[in-house]
Amino acid sequence: MMAGMPDVDVFSALANPVRREILMRLRTGPQGASELAHGFDIGRPAVSEHLQVLRKARLIREQPRGRERYYHLDPRPLSKVHAWIEAFDKYWQKRLAVLEEVLNEEAKKS
Amino acid sequence: MTAAAVIRAERVYPHPPGAIWKALTDPELHARWWAAGDVRPIVGHRFELDMGKWGKQACQVLNVEPERLFRYRFATGNLDTIITWELVPEGQGTRLRLTHEGFDLDSPLSRQAFEGMKGGWPKVLQRLEAAAVGPD
């Protein structure tokens, strides 16, 4: 399980709002499973399932501590998403630049 | 992380809102800076934008506030996103704000579109270089 490709791709992992919220909460530091389940009204088994998806996408790491499992954020796979967003950003920046050329051409006509 | 599914871009133009509004809503002008299609500033109007190798994308106008706001569904049944253009007067010119939202990160088509856009950059760059000898 430790080597090779993640079992779940990062886009699928992020497609769910509960999982995004879990990641947001882990930004401030690791949290235990029961603490994490708190505040979601979907029940602990459902939260556990989401945690497993995030773990398989390598976005979080699991660490047993006594009877609790603790979860750590690992943001590295997010670079893929960042690249995706950057592509759209650049696409639109180019379109907006071409728009200016068209506006200039139109302004010259009148 | 929710912001991951929203793309924003903006640019200030030395042109009045009316000129930009026309470029957003007039098919002839629209085709020159983005895509050909029967775009019209009428709420409920359905049109298609010809995105070249990604095919014609179904769109539908959602909101129209002349020279202020233009919002439409973009690529319905495909990317399923919403595009909003906002025009804000700024000095002698206009600030144009784009919000492109509603991406389903889980959809293979979203990712395909991303791949397509990556491939399209060099061509767009060439066009920009060619246009750069013009005014400004």
C-alpha cells in the first residue's frame, strides 16, 4: 500500500464536500477520529469512510495513538489540482488579453 | 478547498463598459476574441459556442444586466459550469471580472478540458504575439 500510485485519485477525493471540510480542519494540525467526526451530522461510520478515501488518495496519513487513530494532512497530491486550476487561469488570462486587442481594433474604427 | 472549483480572472480595460458589453454579447465580436456562437443578452436564450476541437458547447443565459452583468450556463451536459461576467466602471475604463464556477472535479470531462486547454496555449500565445504589433 505504501508504494506506487494512490488507489483514489485526488480529484475524486476532493469531489465531496465532507472530505474537503475534513482537509480544511486538518490544516491546523492532526486530529483524532472522534474529534473529526464531531460537527458532521452524517454519523461516524460515514466520516470513517470519507477518511479512508482521503487516506487512499494520500491526502491524509493515519497514525494510531493509544485507542485513537490520528489523522495528518498531507497536501502534496494537491499540486495536481493546483496545476489544473492554473491551466484554466492561464486560459482565461489569454482570452481576456485577446479581448483587449479586439476592443482596440473596434475603438480604432469609430 | 471549495474554492478549488472556481476560476476567477479579471482585467482592467481602457474602454467604456458599453464597448466591453458589446464584445461579450455580439456574436461577430465574440467570435473574434473567444468563440463563435449566437450569443445574445436575453434571459433564457439558448445558444452554442463553437469551441473548436472540444465541439459546440450548449449555453443558456441566466442573468442580464446591460453593461453590468452577464451570466450563462456553459457547456451544459459536459463541463456543466456557469460563467459570470461583471463590468465595473473604473476611471475612464472598465474592470471586467470573470467567474467560471461549478466544476465537478470528479468528471473526466473537466480533466479532459484541462488537458485540451494546456495543448491550446502555444497557439493562443502565437496569436497574442501577432496581435502585439497592433495598438497598445
